[in-house]
Amino acid sequence: MQEPPRAGPPQVDHPTARPGRVVGVDLTRGVAIAGMMAAHIVTSSDTGFPLRLYELSEGRASATFAVLAGLSLGLANSRGGDARSRAAARVGILVRGLVIGFVGLFLVGLGTNIAVILPYYGLAFLAVLPVLWWPARRLLPLAGTWLLLAPVASLALRRGLPPGPGDQPTPASLAQPVELLQTLLLTGYYPVIGWTGYLLLGLAVSRLDLRAARTGVRLLAGGAALAAAAWLASALLLGPLGGRAILGDLTGAVFYGTVPATSWWWLAVRSPHSGTPPDLLHTSGCALAVLGLALLLPHLATRLLAPLAAFGGMPLTVYTAHVVAIALYPASGTDRPGLLLLAHVLVGCLLAALWRRTAGRGPLESVVRTISSGASATVEGPARAPA
């Protein structure tokens, strides 16, 4: 039985880059990619606005990128269909994840100082396949539980293992699959055991009406509350409850995906890329808040920000081009990181906008879609004529 329409806040007019796309999602992804570029180009020794941008982006930008990966998966697979259609979709996503992972291994081989996220990103796609069509009422509790408890499991499993992150996986790592999986799942820069929670959260958000103003309001308010609560919980654990007294001075502590497995108190740390519950929950809240704000932007603002939306609408192409550019012109050789960052973002926005206007989907996105669609078609078989 269909529910009667309920009164609510007015709808926000969201222009679409092409049918089916919500510009607020592309804008959020564009902001996330720009933030990741800041983390790649600017260092903690820089000063002024570039440093402030680096501090704001560190940890939060890559987390937002991952939440939107889950969101995109959910939007692209909103209709489950019959068993054969679902099997075909899963095969397509499997192939897509593998292709993205291979692209990431290739980018690591370029020898930049960037911790490339794509190999982890591709494997995380596979981790969410069993719950791809779950409703929000099941996905949201699962995501929250995962973000809270996966760091506990990670610390327990890493006891006795060498501390991470170790060397980044390259194409040569395929010859040692056990070590490769250990790096991607547990000890690397973006361990999938924890980062799967971001994708689960994105899947849950994909079930919402992203064109409704009330959705933007709820995401903005709920995300901000979650980010603040995680931050305060860490402060209480480390301060009044005694964590800092056990761990010692944490000033200047830097983490690369995980925390030491020497004490359970490390799970109270909230530092970027620490992979602890406060870190994962705080960055998840920030991702939701930024997405909610972007969804609430009026028509005029989204029109003016169309180049940024195009930039965020082809993330694999933009990210790959950015890493290749850093390999050709290393950021470590510049004394003006702010100017270099601005060049990467502005040139990326301009080229993405021109490409979208003339060709549509990004070039690497088109290649991945063609390969994954072909894999899906081999499972689903030829379309059947209606009876």
C-alpha cells in the first residue's frame, strides 16, 4: 500500500550533469579529490593557507572519497532485479574493482611519494558485494558497528605482525598474493578491514532521496554531530580517563593507516590515518556533513560550480592524471606548494569540464565501464524478449 505524501521542506532544484546524476554528489567528490591533492602536494612544514588546507584535508578527504565510492555503488545498482541480474552486477563490480586495483598498482610503480589509494579502493568494492542490495535500515547499523569494531579486530589481528605500512604494493607484488592481501587488508596505508565501513556508510546513504532538502539537512546536522561526538570521545578517553598517561606524549605523532598494536589504548587516538574508532567515525561524520551541505546548494551555486562537479564526476581519470603529473613534476621540488596545488585543481576542473561537455563520461571511467559491462553481459546473457 502506498503511503500518502507527507509535508516537508521544499525541494532543492539540483541540475544534473547528465540524466541520473546528482550534482551535489559530484561536487562533494570534487572537494574530496582537491583535498587529497592538497595532502599530496603540501607538507606539514609549509605555512599559511596551504598548511591550513592540508590540516583540514588530511584524513578527511580520502575518507569522503571512500564514502562516495559506496554511495556511487549503491546508486549504480539501485535495482536488484532477478538472481541472474544480481549475479551479473556482482561480476561487473568484481571486474571493476580488479581493474581499478591494477591501475593503482601501476601508479605506485611510477615512484611518487603518494600513498596511492586505488588498490585498497578496488578490494573494498569486493568486500561490500554480499550486502549490495540491503536496505538502509540494515546497512546503517552495520556501517556504524563496522566503523566502531573493525579497528579492534585490526589491532588484535596485527599483534605479532611487522608494523605497517611497509612498501606500497606494485605490480610485482602480485607474485606474493598472501603478503599483498595482508598489506591491503591490515597493515597498509588504507587498510580495507577498516575502510570497508566507509563504503557501507555510502551504500546506506545511497538509499536516501538525495534530491530532497530534508536529506541534505539531516546529513549535514547528523554528520556534524557524529564528527564532534567522536572527537569528544577521544578527548575524554585520552584525558580524564587516562589514555595519554599510558601512551605518553602524542604531540607530533603521525600515523600511516594503523596504530601500534602494543596497547589497546591506541584505539582512543583521533589522529588522521590512525584507523581508530574516533578517526573513522570523525571522518565519516565530516564526509556526511560535506555531502549534506553540497546537496543543499541552490541551483545558481551548482551552475557556477559546474567545473568542480565535472572534476568530481570522473574521479579515476582525474586522480590518475594527478599522480602522473606528480611523477613528471614532483611536488617536493617546489617552494610554492600552494601555487602548484591551485594549478592541479584549476587545470583539472577546466579539462574535466571540457571533456564532459564534448565526450561525457571520463576516459578511464569509460574503459572500466566497458570492461565491467562486458563481464556482466557474459553472466546475464542476451536480453530476453517479453512474453
